[in-house]
Amino acid sequence: LGVDTLEHRPNYDFSVFMEGNNNLAIGPGSRMETHSLKVFLWANGNVYTQDYDALYPINQMSSGNTNPFKASRSFGSTPGAAVLFNEDALEFVWYPGGGASACEKIENETLFKNKIDKNLLYMKYSAYNGWEYFAILKDKTSDKVYLARFTVGKQNYFAEITDAPIAQAEQFEVSENFGYVFYSVGGKLYEYDFNLKLNKLMADYGARKISLLKFQYVDPGYYTKNPRYIEINRRLCVCTYDVGN
């Protein structure tokens, strides 16, 4: 819908994600991220970006190879670019935006290999520490879980998350203010502080299932117009439902 009068805008419709007679937006677990006038869409192992009515496939192999790869459902997107996780190669790759035909290798390996041989559980591009990617990874053969923080040019942190049930987590979110990792297991909400390596049970909703964790990002430019946005930016939204009802 249009921003001001909510009129229907055909060029915003999901029909723009058609390829032949197939609607690329349809598929189990499809998800969308938006930044200003750009949309990132994951569906069926592919990631697409759409700017107005221009559709560019970005599920391309790293280092200029144009063979498609299976992308993780979780990725970190900026208003123009994104870091994806290649599930075929178990590797982080960089999509530079601008309708580029392929992803690129990331050359920043000081704390961990970008071709990491682990499964990605979650990834987000966060404003914490001047903007960086948070990635939560799990060993392929054990319940060991790791937190990685990095930019395309520099790796900032990599360590195991210990004494926590995070291997069974279903929902994740990252605090833009403090870098806390929130996650849920069933009806329990946990917070992990990587500075203190401290894991806390924050809330227990009993038999209710947590279906969404989300911080609503508000651009800092709005803070000077209305200070209440500072508080909104700090609040974690937790959605739950009764599985039996």
C-alpha cells in the first residue's frame, strides 16, 4: 500500500516476484525484510531483492560464480546490500547490491573461517556497536552453539554460548542498544549477555508458545522529534499463543 493514503500500488504487489508461471513468494516459511523502498524476500531456499518494480535474484554463488545456491532463511540485510549464508557450502557471502549478478567472498578471517562448517540458526544486521552482523551458529554433530559478530571488513567476536539451552531455541532477536541476544525455548524467554557470558531466564509463559520476538527499529533521526521513540526502541515485543486453542 502507498505510504500516505494507503492506496493500492500494483508495483508493490507480490506478483512482481513471478518467474514464468511460478510465484516466487509462495513457499513454506517464506519471510520478508524491508528497508525504506527495498524488499528482501526469502522463499524456497532463494533470496530476492526488489526495489520498486525491479526484481533481481541474489541467490548467486560467491566469487563471481553464477551457479545458484541454497540460502539460509536467516540473513542480514541493509538498505542496499546483504550478507547471506550459503547452506550448500556452509559459508557467509556478501551481496553488494545494485542488481549485482553474484555474491562475493568475504575476506575478513581473523577469528573464524567464513566457510565455517556449522549450521546457521539466526542472523541479523544490528545497529549495535556502529552496525554489525550477529550470527548464531550450531555445530553439525553436537549442541554447541556459537555467537559471531562481524562486518564485511572485520570480525569483532566469536565464542561459544555456554550453560544455555539455546541449541533448542525457536525464536531469536538482538537488542540494538546492548547487543543482548534474546531467544525462546517453548514458552520460556531467555537473554544472553555475551560481555558477562551470562544467560538469564527473563519470562516463563507456561504452556503458551512464543511465536515472535522483535525489537521495532526506529531511526535515531526521530528521537529529536519525539523522545518516546527512545523507549519504544528498547522494548522487546513477545508474541505468544495457546497451542490448544
